[in-house]
Amino acid sequence: MRLTFSPVPVPEERDPRPLVDLVLEGFHEAPITCLVDTGSLRTRLPDWVADVIGVDLAGAPCERIVLGGTVVECRQAHVSVAVGPHEVPAPVWFCDGWNAPFGLVGQEDVLRAFRLELSSAEGWLELRPEP
């Protein structure tokens, strides 16, 4: 699946970035746009996404991190993640205190299921499922 770079969904951003839409737990009507972050190990999403898809984070594993210069508390949940027609189970971290309209896709969970090719010069990325 080849995707063209586009700006992150915030008003002050106009530069195209490598983005992909994730569908969590089959909520095709509410995909979350995510920045493909090859430097991030974990997929991080704002905690409001867990509320939208009905994931209970009570008692979930927790860690505090700095995200975008802000200390946030993230809770992990195992969810179904679809990228286009390809669905994978993945541990995803939902971050309280990060209210961005987008997430970050990391290496250890979602990206692990795909082969990533990226052309910054041409402004595209391609994701192919790993065999």
C-alpha cells in the first residue's frame, strides 16, 4: 500500500509528513491519523481514542514519558489495528495529557508487522505486510 505524504491534522502544520490512518477495534468510521515515527519504539495515541473505541484502561500497565515536551502518563492495551486491509493485534499505548488529533506509529508493535519503504525526496511511503 503506497501513501503520499500529507500534513498532520493541525492548523499550523503545512509540511507533508509520512502519515497513515489506523483503524482500531474495527471502528472504520473513526480512523486515527498517525505519524510514522521510525524513532519511536511504541505506538502512542491520545487517550481520547481509547474512549472512542471503548477500551477500558483501568488497571492497564502504565508508564510516564515525555511526549512533545510534555510529561504524559500512558496505559497499554492490546487492540486490533488495521492499516488498509491488513489487520494485526498490537499493544498500543494511550496517553493521558496528550490531546493531539493524531498519533505516532512505532516499531515494536504496528510497524513490526510491515515492511516500510520511505521516499522523503518523492514524498511517499509504502507498507507491505511481512510474511
